[in-house]
Amino acid sequence: MTATTEDKQKYKLTHKQADTTIDSPCIGVCEYNDEEDFCMGCYRSVEDLQKWWIYTKEEKEEALKKIAVRRLG
């Protein structure tokens, strides 16, 4: 997994946040499952982790639907 907390912080410095109405699902437990390619803490995919900051409200809602499916297993 290439996305890390430090990478996300750097990304925020160079990209404007698109939506502020939906909070990040991050719970501060960044454990990555390289086989499944998602964070075991928040269940976001690598793409969602990297782009959450610039996602529109609609994109975040779609990502949250995928997260719900991953949580159910």
C-alpha cells in the first residue's frame, strides 16, 4: 500500500478540498491489507484514501456504499 497518513497530509497541502459536508470515515487505525487493497481501519480503497480530500459529495456517498459492503465482508 502506498498511501500513508503522511502522504495524505502532503496531498491536502497541494489540493483544494471539494466537499466538507461528509466527514472522512478514518478512525485513526491505518492498517492496510495489501491483498485486498484497502485500509482495515476505515475500509477505504487505495483510490478513496488518496482522493477523499478532492471527492465531491456524490463521490464520497458512493465510496461510503462500497465501504459498507466491505465491512460486511
